[in-house]
Amino acid sequence: MHDLNSNLFHSIADSDLALERRRADLDTPGVDYRRDEVSGFVWERITVKSLEGERAIGRPSGNYDTLTLARMDTLDEDEIDDAANEIAGELCYMVDKLSVTPERILAVGLGNLDLTPDAIGPRTASEINATMHIRELDRKMFLNLECSEIAVFSPGVMAKTGMESSEAVVSIAERISPDVIFAIDALASRSPERLGRTIQISNTGIFPGSGIGNRRHPLNEKTLGIPVIAIGVPTVISAKALSGEKEGSLEMFVSPREIDGIVTASSKIISKGINQAFGIFY
């Protein structure tokens, strides 16, 4: 969602979820769709394979995998751990698809910490265990940990920093030369049933603000020279989408009243998944 600093937007409602860009479960040229049910979870996997598929979905070629679970604020600790296991496995799969060795990872938490629906990125970043400094301080200890070097960064939003987040990410990436970047952000959805219940992971980067008509500079391999895996949770929906209105009113975005619990749980799930797959997990 990114650079969200108000509940009011003068924009056309859209969605950050590939599943909602078009009915991808239908026979769409250039798009493969698969649904998997595993241990109470549902994965819906979209692969965009051609320019025709890109036009149909409105997203670049690549993989877009969406995990659906119970509303995250209702999950207990065991269920959060189970969901984190799913995210860990999916991130390993996505990294393998990119054919990179994740020895050095930059985790970027996008969004506004002071605005709850937009706080998933920075909240998640605060719970990822950084390890890059351990190698510099004690190489033997780092080797015994058998983990990736992980650096964590939250660039804030333009309204507070005066800079595009992409500019800050480019600078950090140039400094530490990661093998892959994980970009975590809040998303916009068209469906109330998906709010706080889905996690989308894609290997095509991220287009901050696209779901609310506030698209910023993209974070992807083309702009950064480094593969970017995007991890997002839908937290807002257009009021027009809820009411069925099409024209004639200001565009507003709303979030569920349970948003505090949703952000807390989703941040735990994503951070635990990253820590388990690549870092220090305890």
C-alpha cells in the first residue's frame, strides 16, 4: 500500500492482489492457475507466462502465490507457527525460482509505522532477526549459526522523510550488495473476505501504492539490479467496492475494526517465516 498517510484518497480503486486483477481461476491465455489445500491452508498459485497474460492480470510475468487462512487476529500461537511454516517454505520456493543463493538478504519493511493499516512492513521488520553484523563481529559464531546474512531496513514514507522509499532502498542495496530483497508491505483488496486473511508472495517485485491509485517508483530487479520478493497482506478496501458505487463520490479506503490484531498477527507470521527459513529462529 505504501505512502498511505490518510484514510481518504482521490483515486480509482484497484487491487494489489493478482487473484483479484482478473478471475485467474478461469481459462486465461498466458496465465496458469492452481489451487492446493494443505493442512487447513489454501494456496492459490498464479503463474503469468506471457505478454498476453501480463495484460490479462495487469502484472509482470512471474509467480504470485496467495495463502488463505482464518482471519489472522483469531489465530492462536500454534496456528501462527503453522502459518509461519507455510511462509518459510514458500519463500524458499520463490528464492529457488529466482536461481539465487540467499547468502545475503535485505529485508525491507515498507509503510507508515504510525498508521496501523499501513504498519505491517515496519512492524514485521522490527521482528526479523538481523544477522549481518554477527559475521562482522564473530565469524566463527556466525558460521555455527548456519544462517544467511540478514540486514533489516524500514525507509519510512515520503510524507515523513521527504524521499522516495525506493531511493533509500537503492542506496542501502548498493552498500551491502544483497543477493535478494524481501519487500514487505500492506496491500489493498477488492474483497472484504480477503482482508486480514491472505498473504501474497510474488517474485516480480512490488509496485507501492498501486492498489490505492498512488503508485510510487517500483522496487524490482529492473530498478534495483537485484531480485525482489514481495510479501503483502491486504488491510484496506475501497468504500466504493463495499457499497457497489462506481462514480460520483470521493474515493475512501477503510480497514477492519480488528486491524490492530491483524497487523500484530501477520507481522509475527511473516517475520517468523523469514527467520525460520533464512535466519535465527527461536
